[in-house]
Amino acid sequence: MYNEVVKVSTQFYGIDGKECDESLALAKIVTTKTGNIYRYVSFCRTLNNPYNYNTGDKNKSTWKLVKVNEKVFKLYLKFLTSHNDMYLLNAFRIMN
């Protein structure tokens, strides 16, 4: 038998880096009953850049949320709030 992840809370973050509804989410944090924290960011062939329609795929159905470490998550949120591509690039470099 395996241990199931039991969610205690989930926070969703939108295009401005602030909390939003799940349907608009580009990032999320899931906290489990055991206190584990899982972080996810929007990904479509690369980290999703919602400000530049020349990168990624405009079709949101092809986007997915992938699990990342805390540093990548913080850089991605900083990118969403600042629109500075440097944070997106650094987050992508850490992932690879």
C-alpha cells in the first residue's frame, strides 16, 4: 500500500502573481496533511510566459502544471509580478 497525498490546502496564483481561481492559475502550492509542500508552475515545452505570445502555446489546454523546487517557484512568481524575463530565464536554467 502506498501513502496517498492528502491535501490540506491549495493556493493558486495567476498572471499577476497574486492568488486567483484555479481556472486562471499559472502556479500553485499544495500543502499536505503531513506538512509537505509541493510547488507547481505552468509549463508548455518550456516555462510558460503569458506575456509573450511568440513563446509557448496559446492553447491553454496544452499547458500543464509541473512540480518544481522552491527556488524555481519563487523565481517564476517574481517573473509574474515584475514581467522581467530574467527571472523566467533563471528559473528555467535551474530546472534543467
